[in-house]
Amino acid sequence: MAPTVKRNDEGYRIGESHHNCTRPEALVLRARDLHEGLEPSPIGSNRLGPVRIAAILGVPEQWVRKVIYYRTRHHTMDPERST
């Protein structure tokens, strides 16, 4: 069975199924959870900033900023268009 390709409402590939994706969706979700206080952080604070999240996850700070402020990876999947 072929892997599922996630597509947005315009039919473009999104998330891990995009050909230029370099980081998994789980990492994106964890960064957002740490920022929004939904996941307990290792340092005890409820909401973390991009610098601390980048240090915890081992990714560049600019990437964290883009993700947590929804400048990238902000599309939602359209189940009818996914193949």
C-alpha cells in the first residue's frame, strides 16, 4: 500500500509528505505544545520561548520561531484531497 500524501484544500502537498520537508510532524507538534504549555517542559516552566525550545529539541531557533508562530507548517489537511 502506498503512503498517504497529505494535501491542503488547494491540493498542495503539506507536512511530511512535502518533498522539501526536513523535520517530522511530531517535532513540529512537540515544539508547539512546549510553547503553548500543553506539554510539561523539562525545566518546569509552563510556556517556553523559542530559544529554550530550540535548545531542548536541538534544532535552529529560527525554525522554532517559524513553527510556533505559524509562519510555516500552518496548513490543515483536506481528507478528500489526500491520496
